[in-house]
Amino acid sequence: MTEISGETRFLHAVEMGLGVWQWGDRLVWQYGHGYGEEEARKAFQVSLTEGIRFVDTAEVYGSGLSERMLGKFIKETDQPILVATKYFPFPWRFTRGSLMRALKNSLERIGIESVDLYQIHWPSVTMSTDLLMDGLAEGVKSGLTRTVGVSNFGQTRMLAAYSALARHNIPLASNQVHYSLLSRGAEEKGILRRCKELGIRMIAYSPLEQGLLTGKYSVGSPPSGTRGGHYARMLPKIQPLIKLMTEIGQDHGGKTNSQVALNWIICKGALPIPGAKNEAQAQQNSGALGWKLTDDEVAKLDEVSNMVMK
Ligand SMILES: NC(=O)c1ccc[n+]([C@@H]2O[C@H](COP(=O)([O-])OP(=O)(O)OC[C@H]3O[C@@H](n4cnc5c(N)ncnc54)[C@H](OP(=O)(O)O)[C@@H]3O)[C@@H](O)[C@H]2O)c1
């Protein structure tokens, strides 16, 4: 595995990325209301200016629009971009060939010859982990993806994926899971620890808990759309955590809540990929880089996040 792994450990050098589910998604993010392609372009451009090079999309985001927009924006820059996308395991996809077809379609939408990371978006109900990993291995061997990963895999399934890929002499590069100060399952269930042991990069999605950790939402002012219902029970409990984040941010020269939330994830050894709808959000999130919370601050945030999630 050594020859391949040197080339494929690049994710461990990436501190933070940009998530682009927002680009084209109307159901959760209400694309077209208050932001559109121009705002997405500026979010992308400011992220590049701030040194963020890793972009996470998926074939299902905006039914392919997210990948298409990313492709368009990539062509407008001469900066190198690290592209991650995902295979969605629709139940009608049950052969190894379906994975290669989906990968080729993603590459066509993005307009590039290979991606840096190809991930299985969710475990499949119709394809075994072995079969999925055979498909990913074919992607690597054919040169269409540099590395491969999984997403939303629990520890048992992740270990099965790791072993199945090892039989092809290919490392499992990443597991992308929900992880934030308000969603600590990956830590509690030992996934983060096991990822570190095995050299698998844990990528943290919804690192701002879909906007809740910015502190801008409250019971009286909930997020719009499906998020309102989804977070109705959590919103009344989070104020002590928001207050602590604000205090800690002030002690670091006025860091915002989102910067504290993202920095906490970096301190835990995971790679956050915050989504941003516009330039201002992306600019602010990039300010999570270049400084570090102290161990005491991380411990205090752990304590209060545990308390509010009880
Ligand atoms: N693998 C998976 O199953 C999976 C699942 C979910 C997400 N993801 C990936 O992870 C990425 C990030 O997760 P996410 O998009 O669910 O949630 P998130 O990053 O926790 O939250 C993003 C949202 O928070 C708000 N926001 C972001 N930065 C802000 C700032 N500085 N100030 C104020 N508001 C801000 C924006 O929405 P509002 O302005 O509307 O509040 C933005 O759309 C996605 O884009 C996607 O690439 C993967």
C-alpha cells in the first residue's frame, strides 16, 4: 500500500474545505431565494483567496447543478482545486458498473478528467460494502479518482470498507460524517479515534449545525424551510453554548461563533467543510484558520456542548 498512500495522504494536509450542497439546492437551502449563482461564485472565489482549495460536492446536490457550477467556476480560475464528489446509492443501482457510470457522469458535469476524492454518499441497501469498494477501486485503477472515501458509515461498516479496499491495495482516504459542537456522535462512538488510528481523514459535515452555531437563530427567529422543524427541539437549549462561544471568540480578538465552531473541529483533528451561501459567509468561515483554541477552551466547549445536548 505504501506507493499509493504517499500520493493519497493529501487530505491530511487540508485543514478546512468548502461544502457546496447550497449551490442549486432549493429544498433545504432555498437556492434562488436571497442567493444564486453570482453569490456562489463569490463564495468560491473568496475561499480561494483565503487559501481554501478543497471543495466538497455530490451528484445529487441541486440534481447536478452544484457539480456544474463548480466546473464553471474552476474554469474561471488558474488556482489548483481539490475536488471531492459523491456517488448516491439509489436502490435501483446495484451493480459495480453503476458506480463507474455515475463517476463518469460527475466528471462530465464538472468538466474535469479526474476527481481527488470519490465518496460513497450513504451506505447502500442494494449493494454490499465489498461491491461498493470494488467499484471505488475500479475508479482509482482507471485513473478517474485519485483517492476514495465513504460517508455516513458507522464504525463497523467503515472497517469493512477499509479492509475491502486494502485487498485492492488502496487506502480508505476518508469518512465524511455529521460532526459539530451540537452533534458529537462520531466522537462518542469512537469513529474519530479509529479514523486517526488508521490514517483515515474524518471529514466533518454540517460543522455549523446548518447555521445554528453561528448564533443567529433562536426560538423567536428559527431558520426557514425544513431546518425550522428539524431543529425545533434543539433551538431552545443552545443559548449557553452560544454564549460561551461568543466569550471565547472575544478572548481571541473578536473571533465569531462560526470561527470558534470550526476551530473546535480542527482542534479535534477533523476536517470541517462549512457551506456558505455568499461571499460574506465564506470570508468569515475562512477566519477559522490561522489560530487555535487552547486545550482548556476546547475542554470547556466540550463540557457545555455535552450539557446542552442532554
Ligand atoms: N455527506 C453527507 O451526507 C452530507 C450531509 C450534509 C452536508 N454535507 C456537506 O457538508 C457541507 C456543510 O454542511 P451543511 O451545508 O449541511 O451545513 P453547515 O456548513 O453547518 O451550515 C451551512 C449554512 O450555515 C449558514 N452559514 C454558513 N456560514 C455562515 C456564517 N459565517 N454566518 C452566518 N451563517 C452562516 C448558511 O445558511 P443560512 O444563511 O441559510 O443560515 C449556510 O448555508 C455541505 O455543503 C455538503 O458539502 C454532506
